[in-house]
Amino acid sequence: MILKKFTFILLLLFFNFISKAQSNTNNWVIGIGVNAVDYFPVTEISFNGNTGGFMNQITNAKDHLNVYGPRINVTHYWKNNISFDASFSLNKISKIGDAVINDTNYYAFDASVQYSILNPENKFSPYILVGGGYTFALSSGGTLNLGLGSNLWLSDSIGINTQGMYKYNSPDFGLFSHFYYSFSVIFNLNSGGNGFLGGGRGRNCF
């Protein structure tokens, strides 16, 4: 019950932000989607069943992913292909690799700097990211985040974001490092014919 109330309040604040951001001339993108947490490819966890080394079975989504939602995020384009992103994620952990555990709530607040490899006005725009966050799960603690992502714009205002991160946490804190993925629908709040960067040029195809 507390979890549902917390999520509801967060969504109210999120949509309140949207209504305010739409009246600004800044370059804002918001997203909402699902996320997945995978502990198996991390070898620092003695009971996760991984004996094959770091990143072993990283593509084995069926056996190891904890998929849940929502993930909501806000991205602000700054300049020189650089954007700032902040997100909140909710998940429910039921397996740590091959080890099945009682359902444990997962909350994560993350922030990152994103650098677009291509022109961020492109229809398809991949990026690299570095940042940090704070995660509450089996235990709580800060994380160092490194990852890759991409935006695929289906129109001037709606697109799809995919992202993957490695979230490192010192084993001393009991919050295990893990891989984190997300899939979101994103909305450009400043389209209106001005393009993603608000410069009046529209978005390039590639």
C-alpha cells in the first residue's frame, strides 16, 4: 500500500513538471517506461551462480532479468551534444542470478551526463553516459553508472529510448553491483515545429 501511494505521488509530481516545462523555451524531453535489473553477470556476488566471469550470460534475459516499472526520467539538452538526465526507477527483485529470493522492492534515483555520438537532432541518436545514483534494494548505497543508450524519434514529438548501464557499488555496502536496462516512450516538450534543439531547423533523418 505504501509503495502504491509513493508511486502515485511521484507520478503526480512528474506530470506537474510536464505542464510547467511545456511553457518554457528550454529543450526538455520526458520519458516513461519499464526497467530490468540483472545481477548474474557480476562476479562479486558469491551466491548468484555465475562461475564464468564478468559479463557471463549477459544476454540471458529469460533466466536472470527482474522486469518491472515504472521508470520515469527527464532529460535537458544543454549544448555541444551534451544533455543532463535524471530518473526514478521502481522494480521488484525476485532473483539474483540463479538464486531465487523473496520479492524485494528496488528504488533507484539516478542522474547522468549524456554525450550524443551523432547530431542530437538526428532521427536516430546514440549516446554514451556517465553518472551516479542512489539505490535502495537488499541494502542501500550510492552507485557509479556507466552506459550506452539511444533515442529513435518516430515524429517530432514522440520517440523510443533504450538504455543499458553498469551500476557499480562497493561490496562493503551490501548493495550488489548490477546491470540495468530500460525501455521508454519519450516525448519532446518543445517540438512545435522547432525541432529537438528548438533552433527552427527541424530534425535530420540521419
